[in-house]
Amino acid sequence: MINELKNAYAEWIKEQFRFRELNGAIEITTPFLDKNNDFIQLYVVPTDNGFKITDDGNTINEL
């Protein structure tokens, strides 16, 4: 039962995340909502040393 629940949740997560290229970065829209009922979005930005993951300051701005 536990493994079935974990697998169903993992499949739901895979189906709900949305990815798109945006100005040289990748925008990730999650199915999770912030306190304003907006989808939480993250951005993966390439850097010289790899990449940076950011929410463009939204978490700090909402505190």
C-alpha cells in the first residue's frame, strides 16, 4: 500500500511540473501554491560554474 501511494504521488508530480525555456534559463512551474494561491516558480540559470536555481526573490519578498 505504501509503495503504491508513493508511486502514485511521484507520477502526479511528474505530470504536474511544467518546464519552458525563458531568456536562456529554464522556468519550472510547480503544482504547489504560495500564500497568494499562485503556482511556485523556479528558474534554472546557467552560470560559468554550472547553474543557479532561483525563485527571483519571491520567497524573501513574501516574508
